[in-house]
Amino acid sequence: MAHRATATPERIVGTTTNVIVCAALLVLTLATTLIGRIDLGPWNLVVALAIATGKALLIVLYFMHLRWTVGVSRAVALAAVLWLGILLAGSMDDYLTRAWLPLPGK
């Protein structure tokens, strides 16, 4: 008899969980819209990124089922986040050091 590969059982997320996550995403979207109308000075970007990070975490954890996966899937997600951090650090390094350079012709 040939050996058959066994598949890992898929997690079925309940309707209540999906509704709660969807409601949280809608609330965070509303918060993004309402806070965008308020002038928070230099904190506008920080608040917007914090809300966007919360929404991204909800989507990745629940809709992409990363909360219940193990092994390679989590390693790939971690590698993606680390790569995003490297790209953001390089972009911020470029942006923050532009003021050090003199303008051409002056």
C-alpha cells in the first residue's frame, strides 16, 4: 500500500469571529476618516500608521489565517515584515538626510 500524504486540517473560522473582525475593520476605517479631518500636527502620520498597522494585523491574522498556521507560513510572514522594515529604514534614511545636502547653485 502506498503512503499517502496527510493534509493538515483547515481551521474553519466561525461567523461570529468574522463579523467581529469585519466590524473592527469598519470602526478602524471610520477612525482613519475622522482623525484625518483633525490637525494633530506631527502626530497625524503616527496615528494614521498605527491604525493602518492594526487593520493590517487583523487582516493577516484572521482573513489570511496566519493566527492558526505554523512553520513556513509564519516564517514567510516574518521575513516579509522584516523586509518591509529594511525598505522603510532605507527610505527614512534617505528622507532624513536630504536636509544635510546643499542645494545646487547656492
